[in-house]
Amino acid sequence: QVQLVNSGGGLVQAGGSLRLSCAASGRTFSSYAMGWFRQAPGWEREFVAAVNWGGGSTAYADSVKGRFTISRDNAKNTVYLQMNSLKPEDTAVYYCAAGTAGDYGLGYEREYDYWGQGTQVTVSS
């Protein structure tokens, strides 16, 4: 079992930055791929970014490439999402997730078994 706690959301103006954190419990954090997904009102949850267990492979949605960076610190059992150049369309609840996704499965929601509670990100225009 892995428990995930999201933090770092908030309100920011367009063009600003936020960093989300996701702290995991358990000793097996380093064996899991970690992903970030988001859900805006009236929309289905969508993939944002993911990193494999060792941090050597990452994947990003086209909509965030070049603006968002995912990273992990296995010593701290934490994964981060650095979000720069934020746009109003980035407004959503952001969820972190842990799973056994291989490098080719990082972007697929079905590959993730554990989910954080979500944190709200609001970008004003």
C-alpha cells in the first residue's frame, strides 16, 4: 500500500509558476512510477506528466511540454511538478498517482493504482 498526499496548489496569475509536491508513505516508493493527472470541471481526468521509478524516463502531455517539469526524490519519497508559464487552461484539480507503469505506459491512467487526494490549481487571466 502507498498513501499519497498532494500539496502546493493555489491561485496564480497567468504566466506565473507553482510547484506541486506529492509525498508518499511506505518503503517501496522507489519501485513505483509516479504520475500527475488533472481534472477540470466538466472534463475527464487527463494525463499531465510522469516519471519512471528511477527518474531516468519522463513523459509529458503535449499541452504542457516545455512548461512543466516532473522530478522525484526517492530519498524523500516525494515527486514534484514544477509548473511555469501557467495558462488559464491549466486550471484544474491536480492528482498524483503511483503505479507499476513501464516506460511505455507512463501516460496511461490504467497503469496507476494509488492516488492522492488532489490539489486545486487556479490560473487567473
